[in-house]
Amino acid sequence: MTISELVTSRLSPENWPFSLEYLPQPVYMVGGAVRDGILGRMREYMDLDFIIPLNAVQVAKKIAQRYQAGFVLLDAERQIARVVFPEATVDFAQQEGESLITDLYRRDFTINAIAFNPHTQEIIDPLTGYKDIESGILRMISPVNLQNDPLRLMRAYRQAAQLDFTIEPVTQDTIRSLATSINQVAAERVRVEIGYLLASGRGTFWLNTAWKDSVLTHLFKNATNKSFMKLNAIDQASDLISQNWQSLGQELTKYVRNTVKTSWLSIAKLACLVHSNPETAEIELQKLTYSRAEIRAVTTALRLFSEIKAENMSLRKQYFLFREMGILFPAVLLLALANDIIDQGTFAESMFVTYEPLIKRYLNPNDAVAHPIPLLTGKEIMTELKIPASPLVGELLMEVGVAQAEGKISTVEAAIELAKNLVQV
């Protein structure tokens, strides 16, 4: 099968969320979609990019109106627009150079500079990107192209991780020489690329490479060689958890929040890259524009990972630990295991024995210590004891919760009686 037939079969307009008839001639699909089509990396959610010689925004508007899809004008001056479908995002950009070839020469890497004309099924590959795809090599088009958009430095590591490619030596040398230019890029844009690497199975190696190449040193000023040893230990600990506690392994892949697409595994890794002091780490993460939820997760993991060894831990101490950790437990556990692996030089089965009581509690939704169901609310305490809202109410709720976890009380009546006695004392 020829390259054209390969791309046509995998990127057939029949699979698009809109009809080919709405695209003018000529039109060219470019970028990651063509690359992934060649590689056979098909995604459930399509991400397509087209270059159109003229009227790109008008074409996008027409398609959005015809299919009642979302329309976003990304760049009025450069004539770039996006159409958002439930199952795909499609970007339309107006040709900037005198020809398509000029535009392709402005892109980042040769593997992303292949164009496909869906009308004629023609492949345009002036930089022999197909050959680099076959060889698994990420090769820059020009140092100037990387310098003009320094975020491409981070994208090199991210794409190498995602595709399991190597970075061509001259390209990597150029990235090293331009490393400080990453400081010109907005923190939130760099953070997105870091997020991909934290989430990727091959990301640890490339994060370490980016740090050694000085691209990450300005962003993570407190990272050391030991930080990346911990990252490797996190990967090892994650695999061990999944093997021994499958449901807990699945928890590690869940997001901090539906609106924050960062997993607990990524949180534990991020905690390895910042200062070990939670207050200092918080300042670092704020500068990198991480969300409040992500910052809280990282700082909580840093604060508690050394406290969760369950040897001779009282139920009271366990209760308060779970109150602080809540759904953060998988990240705290992962960081604790990774530090144990670093300290001991390897993994020992005895490590799981140390944490097993807390793991079992966390995985049991009915456990009164890890997942208490309060017998009383603050309002009920105020009503029954005839006291106003104050810190005392919170203290009483905690003591009632501890007594419930310890099995000393199990009814509302007993909880009220305990609260009354505590107030009298």
C-alpha cells in the first residue's frame, strides 16, 4: 500500500464529522492527523487541521452553521478558526506563505510537515517526513522555527514520549542551545506540555532529558538528580500497586476533578519535581499557574506521605489522617512508596505490609475510619445543645467522629449525649 493509500484509508472523509463537499479545492490536511494516520494511531476524538489558500474563516463558519457546531475565531489577523463537534475539533488556517510548501517549511518537525489533499488523495512531503516517521526520528525543520516559537522545545520531548520516537542529535543540540528561550513562553502553555509528560508512560525519561538539556531548570528550580530518581520510583510503585491492588491502581488514573484533567499519578510525580517543603512548593506551583486543587493535592501529599505508615497507629490518628487526605490517599501512598524505594534502593514486599491497614480501609467504602458517615450535623449539635455557631461545633463534630470510628458510639442519641458531656467538661 502506498503512503497515499495508507493515509486515505485511515483519514477517509467518510469518517469526518462533515462532508468533503464543503471544502474548496485545493485544501490540505496537515500536521498531527496526517502523521498519526501514517502511524496508524487512530483516536476516538478526532483532531484535524486544514490549510486553505483563501477564505479559511468563511469556510469554517459555513461548516459550523451547516452542522450546528461550535465556532471559535482563533486568530482574526492570520485567519484561523476552529469548528468544534461532539466527536472532533477541526482547525482551518489560511495559507500564510506564497505556497503550501512555504507553509510546510515553517512548521516544527519534519514528521508534522506532511500534507494530504483529500480531493486528489495527493501526499505532499517536501521535507521527507515520511522517512523520519518510518525511522522513528523527530527532526527539526530549522533552528529558526524553534526559536520563533520556543514552546516547540517542550513539544519535542512530548512528541518523542507520545510517539516513542528519538530526537535526532542535531535537533537535540539545537534545543539545548535554545533552552533559555523557553522562559519567553507563558507558564500555562508550558504547563500543558509538562502535563502530557507526567501522564505518559514514557514521560519520565523525557522529563529527565528536558531537565538535563536545561529546558526545565528554570521552571523547576529545586529539582535535582534525586527528583528524577523519585519519578522513576513513582512509575515502579504505580506498577506494583496495580499488580497487588487493582482497584487502587485504577484510582491512580482518576482525575483530581472533572474540570482538572490531572490524575493522582501525575500529582505524585509533580510532587517529586518541586521543593519538599509544602509552603515553598505552593509558591512554585502558583508561578506555573497550577489550579488550587492541584496545588492542594501536591502540598498535601508532601506533608503527609511520611506520616501514613500504619505501624501501631491509633484509630484516632488514622481517622484524622483520612480526614486530611480524603480522595488524595492514592497520591499520598504513591509518594510514600516511592520514597521507600529510594531509601531502600529497591522494592520489598514488606513495604506493602506497612501500608496495608490503611489501603484496606481506603478500599472499603463502609469503613468508619476512612469513610465515616457522620451521625450528626453541625446544625443538629447547635439545636440539641442550644449553642451558637462557633469553632466549638467543629471540635465536637470531630470528637463524635473519632468516637464513632473507635466503636464507642453508633447511634444519634449516643452522639448527642457524648457532645453534651464534652461541653460540660
